[in-house]
Amino acid sequence: MPLTMADIGEENIIKKVGGNPAVRKFLENLGFVAGGTVTVINRIGGNLIVNVKESRVAVSSEMACKIMI
């Protein structure tokens, strides 16, 4: 399921990162890699604040749809 469906505060394992190669590279540079963990901290207007690799990152809903957990 996409990251947008995750519950707030629940730790999830990233199964796959989709999108075109440029989008995948961008997300991998932020720490979204298969096998890594991600936790949704908050939702603001459809966008997500997430904890990944011990950093807080804001991700648009479009980008979050490309991250499968």
C-alpha cells in the first residue's frame, strides 16, 4: 500500500520506491530505500511529515504515493 495510507505514529518498512528514475533517485537521496523504515509523524493538507533515517522530511502526497510500504 502507498505511504499515504499509513497510520500516524506507526513504523512501516519500505517495500518499493516507484516513479521515473529521477524521482526514485531523489527519494533514495532523502533516505527512502527498500528495506528501510519510515514513520508518519503528521499530515498537513494531504502532505506528510515523516521520520526516515532519523531525519524528519516533508513529502508531498504525489511523492508519498510512489513509496510502497
